[in-house]
Amino acid sequence: MIQQIEKRDGRCVFFDVTKIANAIYKAAEASGGHDYQMSMRLALDVADYVDANCPTSTPTVEYVQDAVEKILVESGHARTAKAYILYRNERSRQREMNTRLMKIYEDLTFQSAIENDIKRENANIDGDTAMGTMLKYGSEGAKQFNEMFLLEPHIAKAHREGDIHIHDFDFYTLTTTCTQIDLLKLFDGGFSTGHGFLREPNDIMSYSALACIAIQSNQNDQHGGQSVPNFDYSMAPGVRKTYWHKYRDNLAKALEVFGLEEEGLEAAKALVEACPGKPVLGDDNGASEYIRSRLLERTDEKTADSILAFTLKYARRETERATYQAMEALVHNLNTMHSRAGAQIPFSSLNYGTDTSPEARLVMKSLLLATEAGLGNGETSIFPIHIFKVKEGVNYNPEDPNYDLFRLAMRVSAKRLFPNFSFLDAPFNAQYYKPGRPETEAAYMGCRTRVIGNVYDPTREIVNGRGNLSFTSINLPRIALKAEGDMEAFFAELDSKIELVIEQLKARFRIQSQKRVRNYPFLMGQGVWIDSDKLSPDDKVGEVLKHGSLTVGFIGLAECLKALVGKHHGESEQAQRIGLTIITRMRERMNRESRETGMNFTVIATPAEGLSGRFVRLDRERYGVIPGVTDRDYYTNSFHVPVYYPISAFKKIQIEAPYHELTNGGHISYIELDGDPTQNLDAFEAVVRYMKECGIGYGSINHPVDRDPICGYTGIIGDVCPRCGRREGEAVSIEKLRQLGVYKNHNSDTIGYHGDPNEERDRRPNPLR
Amino acid sequence: MNQLNHITYNENGEAMVGEGVGFERIRRITGYLVGTLDRFNNAKRAEERDRVKHDVYHSVAGNADAHDDIRHSA
């Protein structure tokens, strides 16, 4: 008689026949049986069988389970046997996942990011830090839990096997993607971060500081990027307030300097407050005239005029200086302040370009110049993403009021890769645009997300307080490979994958809907999300979330077309027609879902970071190496023409533009420019203008931005630094750096180059010989 | 020790800096700038390596006119 049984981990425990009976009973129940006596009889048969046949005195769990299957089948309990096998497979899959998770944890713990691809899944997390690793433990554990316990098995299978990819899967049960933050609404009357109350800001310095805090706080409530849809409009009141203060303070100084007052402040305050209108940067509003008349009661004309001239000159100068410093501080803050358990800086995006007020113009000019100057040592700042909104009649043509800023934006982008450019005249953006209502200007979040249309509430087709809830991408090349050139089969499979994604998005939305305001102390608690200010801390957020979007994305249109017709859309017009048909099909299905549910179902051109490698790896295992499809280590992003394909900038723009209209959940096109674009701004501008003319919604220009931290040279560096002549890793003599004027501070921690925008501008790269 | 601050001497006795210090190469990856290629995952490293430049002035036939129009309207 069996006494012991050996478990998988090698431990021996007492053999208990009722455990076998219970397992058989569960399997029988799954196929409709309820006879425990029968289960017990079968279990005893199993025990007898093992006793008689097992070669060792202590059978393993596996051996006993094999015996159960054998007895069930041989005694005619086929359905129970099938249920038992399924149960056993599921258990071993879960066990295997547990083992895999521990293996992942082991690698996270003992490997550095250079060795471990998971640690580099997201390039903005430093996987080598304590908090970065802790974040990965949480993330990997959550993914396994969500897959095992939350997803419907057929959806889990599609996700696991790479038919679809559920983005931000670690956050599946926790939160939503992103928000377009309305700073003006947030600042009105002040706000709380959950750790203390902040008063309504009173000058541009505080406006910019609080903008950063708002972005940081909201980032802790969401997994996606944080966007300010109209940064220019949001900061302008801060400049206005600063100017009033500077006007008053300099009037006070002038009153003292010109001998009218001992202590000028109270008198200046009284004078400014009595003015018929408040003076602002672009318009005195009758203030000077009024003050002059009051001064003339006490002094002569010359003195009165001098006092006013002094006041105006220094009020303007100091306001400009304060605004530049505020913007410089903002750029520094957004590159240093941490969120997400300290492992990342917030993913911040600032949209601007259309506010033509003098205050907003000063904000934009200062922000652009601070970005051009770079960080402390002249480095290119990684955040925020700048999005310059291009609009005819506002900034597109030379006669437009903000044309100078459009030009400046291009100059800065040619050096620093930002701003990107969004185009409000593209028909699908223009349809929402209402002059004088900045919240109707299309904005972009992070890398490309766009939320403006609103099926749930058509009276509020605005950007403020709204964002994406979640998105899931379809592996297009897989569908094409499966179809083996059969178009009908391709579209049938595509349709079924779209259905699957819709089902999954809805399931995730049901989980998101059950969350309460208190789960999002900033996003919902401070009224950042649209209409959340009407809810109490214990209210569920499901209804207000309906202003957000549920989105299907796609990867690898190019490889999909290669698999279908042998050419991608950059190579053949036929392929382009099919490409457009595919994406149109996705869009039409999402439109129908929107109509039927009254929710915002949209299509996004997926930004694929970890995913681009994963899909192709899985497909190569399945279908082998297929030229143009699975022969590279990545699938091409969304609808892009492949990065390796030689094509002119203009042709690429023409081909990609029609997809922008179809992808209402977000899109971007990139052009790679050769050489240093700061030396060829005409070419840069030609590309941006061509994007606009072709109906691109959002575009950006890539070019190499290299920097030598020793001499501070920023631009293109091949093997040799054009300024100091050193090769990567090589030393250069201090004397040479002195001669170049870039070696300034021998004793500081950061010797070498210290950023100075004026000096930087004047420098010319030194020839090597 | 800060590498930027690390002084070495060459065979002529000249003071040198920069030994072991690489160049920074900022690239855009799925919309975000990254300060060093080290943090790119393997697939994205491959993608970055494959990128080709898009010619602006020698566009394929048929685009030259469009291009001129654009440039001159500026």
C-alpha cells in the first residue's frame, strides 16, 4: 500500500486518497456529474493501479495524475477525463507562470539593464536603480496576475500569443492612460496635491512651478502621458499679474528716486489701484495718462514723464526676465522632478502657438529660447514634448501675428528635436475649431494620442479634462501571414480581431468604471478630469470616464502589405490602396461601435516600444524568416513607411498623410533629415509646410543630436568631435580646451563646458586640422 | 570620481581630460527623446540602426513642383 507521495518540489507527504477523489469529483462536476461515491471508487482504483505498477515505492504527483487519466479513460468516463486533463494543463500553465515570474524576478535582481531587455522595455525608466527595479517587480507581477485571474481565457490567449497586445497591461485594473490638463481651471482658487493646499498663483514664476506640480501629481494617478493642451493661454495670466506687480514696484521706486515719496510702495499701490484700467504688456489701458495727471498735481512735467518712463521701461524688462527664468525653471523641473515611485520623470507635453496676446507671446518666446539654450551644461532636454500648433491666419504665413514664433519654433526644433508640429487646418482638426475657444483646438498628448471628438456628449467636443482610457493593438502582419494571400480570409480574420479588441476594451472599461474618486486623489479629487468636480470621494467614476476614448491600434501595416501583396505602401500604389482599405475598415467598425454604444471608440496609430520586437519574434517562431516581413528585429510602427526604405521626404509625407485622417485616436509622421538642419532651415521649413499642405495632423523631424560632454559641442558627431577633435573615450588636453575657450572651471564637479547661449551661438566648430 | 573631472597625463606630461567619456547621442524613440542608446530595447536599437535619411531637395519626379510652391509661399 502506498504510504507517501513525492511532490514537485521534492518534498514527500502522506498519500491521501480523498485528494484524488476530490480532483476527480471537480472534473466530473465541470462536465455535469454529481456522484461523489463514484469519484471515490475511481480514486481507489487509481490507488490500486499505482500500488501495482509504480516502479518506486514513492510515486510522484505526475505519475499519480497520469494514472488518474488512464483509469478515467479506461473506465469509460471520457468527458470527466477531458475535464481533468484541461484542469491539469491549466494548473501546470499557472505553475509554469509562477516559475517564470520568479525567473523574471531573479533576472531583474541580478542582471543589469545592459544584459536584460525587460529592464529596457521602457527607455525612460532606469532599470538599474532601486526604484526602477521595484517598479519592474510590481509591473511584471501585476501582468501575471491579470493574465491568470482577470482576462477571459480567449483574450488572454490572444494577448499571450501576440494576436493582439493590451498596452499598459500591468495597470489593467488600476487606472486610465492620459489627460489633457486644463491648468487655468485647476489654478482658479488654488488646489491641493493631497499633501497640502496651494493658493492661486500670483506671478509667472508660481504659474510655471504649479504647472510642473500639476503634471507631476496627475502622473502619479495615470500610466500615460500628461499634456497641457494650451500652455500659452494657461501661462498668459501669470505674465499679466507679474507685469502689474513690476509696474507697481517700479513706480514705487521711481517715486522714491525722484524725491516724491520716502516710502513709495503705498503711494504706488494707491495710484495703480485708482487707474481706470489695469496696465498690461501690450496695452497701457490709460494707466499712464491717469498717473501722469495725478503726478502733475505734485511735480513738473519733466519729472512726471521721467517717473513714467522709468516705470514702463523696468516693468517690461523685469517681466521679460522673470518670464524667461520661469520658463527655464519649468524646463529644468520637468527634466528632474520624479514620479512613479521615483523611477521616471513625468511624460509631459505642452501644446502652444495660437494665443496672440503679448503675454502669451512672451511665454512662448521664452520657453523656446530656454529650450534652445539647453539644460545646465547645454544638454538637450528630454522633456517636455513641445507641440507647436500651426494655424493659418495665426502663425503660418509671414503676415500672421505669431509667424515669428513659428519660425523660432522651427529653429529650435532644428537644434533640439522639439517642438513637433500639429496642424489645426487639417480638415479632421479644423472641424472642431472655434475661434476664441482654445479648448476646441486639437491637441496631442505624449507621443501621438489625440482626443477631441465626443460621441458621448457632442456638445463638448473639446480637449480640456479628457484623455484616452486604454488601447489595444492588433498584429497586422500576423493576420496577413495567416491569410496566405487570400484577401477574403484576411479581412474576415481582421474583423474577428477587431471584435475581440472591442470586447476586451469594454471589459477593461467595466473594471475602470468601478473605481471611485478617492482612487485618483488628483485626477478626480481635484477636478482635473472633466466633470469629476461634480462627484464626491466615494462616487464611482464610470460615467465621467465616458468622455474618454477606447482605442484600437495597429502595428506593422508595412509588413502586413509585404505579406499580402509582396510590396509595402511606399513601394506600390496598389499596396497603398489596400493599406487605406485596411485602416478604413478599422475606423468604420469603431465608428459603428461609437454609434451603438454612445462611447468614444477610436483608432490610433500605435507607438510601439516593447511591442515592435515582441510581435515579430513570435511571428518568426511561427512562420519562419520571411523577407520584408519577419526578417528584421522589429515591425514598423503603425502606418509608417519602413525606416530602412529610401524615399524622399515629400513622397513619404504624401503616402502617410491620408492615414492621419483615419486614425482619429492619434497619429504622427516622422521625417529623417540628413546633416545639421540648423544650417539648412529652408529645408526644415519646406518639410513642415509640406506636411501642413498634405493634411498631416501631427509631424516631427528627426536629425542626429549628439553632444560631447567634455567640450560641450552639440550637433552631429561622427567618430571625431568637430570642436575638440577627440574620439569617443579619448582624452583631450586641457590646454587645447583652454584655447577653444571651453575649459573654464578646473575645480567644479562639472568641469568642461558650461552653457551660455550667447557664446554658444557665436562659436564655430573648429576644423580638425 | 566624476569622470568628467578625471585628469590624466599623456607621455608629454600634458594634462588631459575625457578618458573613457563617451559621446551622448540623443534619439527619438516612439515619440520620446532618450539621452543614450543604452536604454533602448533590442528591437528599437535595431530600428534606429536601420533608419535612412529622407531627401528633401532631390525628390522623386513630380514632387519638385510641389516643393517649389511650398518654399516660395514662405
